[in-house]
Amino acid sequence: MVNRQTSSPRAASPAPKDSAVPSGAADGPGLPPPPAPPRGRRRPRLLAGLLVVAVLLVVGVRLTWSWLNPFAETTIDRSPPVLLQSIQNLSRFEAASGTFQVIVDLEKDAAFLPDAIKGSRTLFVGVGSVDAYVDFSRLASDALMVSADGETVTVRIPHAQLEKTNIDNRRSYVYAHERGLLDRVQEFMSSSPQNQQELYVLAEKKIAEAAAASDLRARADQNTRAMLEGMLKSLGFTTVIIQWSGEA
């Protein structure tokens, strides 16, 4: 007799708690990852960063070179204090001022040598001013006369004079300078720089001559007359007579 055993179905084992099925697996596919920022927005930031780095590198190199440069020069002014030598009282009226510009063309040639060998030519632009003034310290005792009624005053004053030419060093300069071969060698071997005193002296002389030939003194006389008339009339005089002493 054959004994038949019926096998009972196996009980399904419970799933472990740790192996949980993702929630998205039951519902469908998972959520998509967050979108990456557009590439167009990254370029301005990248360029700005590179620019900052480049500026920092340039500044750093310049600072390092200024600290380590063996050829750097430092200017130190060791001049002593200015000494006041004298003070002079002035009794003059600065009536007018003129500014002049002159071009000095100075050429030096050798007797038996061409200019390419020996000789020089310099073009110098000189700018200077000349002031015209009336010196009231030279007035005579009878230079001022008042009428009996006190209405008229007569003033006798000298004509205007010209001051010494004042060269403006900041605006005066050598425009061109040509030299021969021997002059170049001599200047190269010389320890002193080129002497420009002669150019300044010539420019000063030419400006003084131009000022004397101009109407600067006549303009100064007119300004002096206007000043005296306004001042004396403000003091109560109705008539002011100006007389000139000496040559114009």
C-alpha cells in the first residue's frame, strides 16, 4: 500500500523591512534630476573671474618689480632753507603786463669744415613777460597841486617804465638741435650737459626789444591815468588833471 503524502504549500516569507521598494517603483518611473544652469549664465562669471585674476597678477608684478628693481631712482631734495637777504619797499604801480614769444635761431659754423663735420644749429622757443610800472617814489614835492576852491587837482607823474624781462622756463624749450659729427663726439665726452644760457640771454634780449617797440608803456600810462582819476574823484575832486614829466 503506497502511502501518498500531500505536500502543503510553503508559506511566503515576509519581506525584510530594510529592503523597502522605492515609492516611485510602484507608481512608475522616478522623478527627473534638477536641470543644470544654462551655459550662457556661466560665461560672464567666468570672464569676470579671469579679469580679476589678471588685474591682481599685473598689480602684483608691478609692485614686485618696483621693490626689486635695481635701477630705480629716488629723488631727494637736500637743498638748505631759503635765506632772506633783503626787503625793499616799493612805491610803484604795476600798470600793464605783456607776454611775448620769440624763436631764436642760433647757428655756429666752422671756417673750413662742412656743417656735417663741425657746426651746430639750434631753434629755441622763448616765452617771457615784461611789466610796465609807474614809480611814485620819484614824485617831486609839487607833484600834487589843489586849486583854491578844492574842486580841481593837478598831478604830475613820470611816464611808465619797463621791468626786466622775465623768461618763463616752463614754456621755453629747444625746438630743434642739429650738430656735426665732431660736436656730437665732444658732447658725448663732456661731463657737463649742453649749456643753454646763451639761448636764454638772446631770448631775453629780443623780448626786451619787442616790448620797448610795442605800445606797452602807452597802455600803462593810460591805465595809470584811469586809476588816478577814479581814486581822486572818489575823494571829492571834480576835475583831475594828469601831467607827465620826462620823455615818453
